[in-house]
Amino acid sequence: MNQMMSLPMCADVLSEYGGRPGLCTELESLGLHGIEGVWAMEPVPIELLQDLVIGYHLTFFSDWLDLYREDNKALAEKFGSLDAARSFYGGLGPGYLMQFYRNDLERAKALKAKYIVFHVSDVSIEEGYTYRWRHTSEEVIDAAVETVNALLLGQPADFDFLLENLWWPGFTMTDPALTGRMLDGVQYSRKGIMLDTGHLMNTSTELLTELDGAAYIHRMLDAHGSLCEYIRGIHLHQSLSGAYVREHTGEVPPDLPKDCVEQFSANYGHVLQIDRHQPWTIPEARSIIERIRPDYLTHELSAGNSAERSLAVRTQRHALGFS
């Protein structure tokens, strides 16, 4: 089992480690085999990261389905105008979106990532506050399957392509029928699931403790039966945000900025309150790993700098008995 930590591939973050030598030393100190890289919208230092990037998380737009469908009416409604939508995304239409994904896939291939992660969800800023969805999970999954198949058409099967669950419409890992629909649709031999434990916990607002969270994850795995064989990787963290969700969802805040860029910034803080990315601190969490026996285990933890990131990884690995 390869163990990694999630890391934005940007100059500022990498400089905190003193470049490649310092990053290699820190990974060894933490008992990790490498990183799961995330593109940071700047040139990727391929030579610096070569052989360290075991996994690659494809970039994504949280709100992408209307862009893909060319639903200009919906885009103009959400962003105020099509020009504002174009400015936000960097372009419009399915052709633009597919090229955006293809460019990122090429970065992953240049880094020789063993696995690639793709989010299967869709949510607008408004929906993230109201929890009243514009699109069904079936719609999101079907469009994501179409996108993935187009993206991977003609690609050699030399990496694992793992579909990640979230708590918004799409793939949530709470409905085996929808999970099966997604997996059946993807036409790639090395398809699989990246189980995000914190995202799965976010699908229930009733969880009060980490023990509750671990038990809930096992119940969802029980429900999925043989589909669990597709789980190749785990994004490991815990998220207990039910109280926040109950108190801060249901309507759009009256003070939410009107400008779409400012809205995005304000919404980011809201999402972080829901999706906590905190380390597990109970040994019972190890039972999830022992049950799945994944090829890839990524410690995907919230941190403001390298010191906080290392502390979070050590905390979680210690709780799991890895150190």
C-alpha cells in the first residue's frame, strides 16, 4: 500500500520544504511514499517532482454541468451575464471544458502518476447554501461518464482512473444503484473508486463522533457489497460538520456578495466549514483501511503550511498505528 499526502504543486508550497531534497526528507520522516499532486494553476516543476507524484488529482469546477450542456440561460442567471461566466471559467462550452481536462491529464501523464482522481459531482454556490439541487445525481453521473469516456478515449491503460465521491449531487457512495450506474458507464479498463471518508461523512448530519463516522462508513460499505472491490484508493480524513450544516444551510445568506468572484471566495470558507479534512484520532478508523486494503492511501488533511501538514499527517498515522 502506497501512502501519500495531498500537496498543491505550487512554488510557494514547495519552497516551504526547501525544494526537492527537503520534501524527500520530510516524506521519509512521515513514513510516506510520495504525494498526491494537485495543480495550482501555474507551471508544474516536472523535474522537481518526478517520481514523487504517485497520484494526481485532476482539477475541477464544482459547478460545471451547465457549462458542459451549454445551458446559457442557467449560466447567465447564476453569473449575471454570459461574459461574467466566460470570465469566471476562462471560456464557455463543452469544447473548452474538455480541453481544460485534457491539458490537466497531460500534466498527470508527464509526471507519470500511477493513479488519477476525478470528482463526480455538481453544485452551484446557491445550492451549496440552500441544499436544494438543480440537477439530479443521475444527471450528474451520466454527464460525468460521458466526459470521462471522451477524456480517456484512445488513452493507453497505464494508470488507474479513480472516481471520487462527494456529498453533492453525483457520486456520493450512499446509493449502490447509482455507484453501479457510474461504474458500468465508464469504458476504461483500469477504472475504480477513490473513497473519500470525510466526504462520505458529510452525507449525514447526524454523526456526532468519530466512532459514529467510522460506523457510518462501514454501513455504506456493507450496502455496496461487491462494488467495494472497485475501491482502489482512500482519501483519509474525518469531517463532523452536521451541526454547522443544520444551522447554516437552507437559504442564501443575505450578505452574500453579488460579484461572482467575491461569491466564490465567501463560499470557499463555507465549504471548508462543511468539509473539515481533519485527521482521524481514534484507532477504530484503521478498520476501514483493513477492510478495503487499498493500493493508495492519501492523507488529505487541512493545513495552512508545511508544519501544520506534517503535524496532521503524524496525528492521523499515529492514531492508525502506523507510527
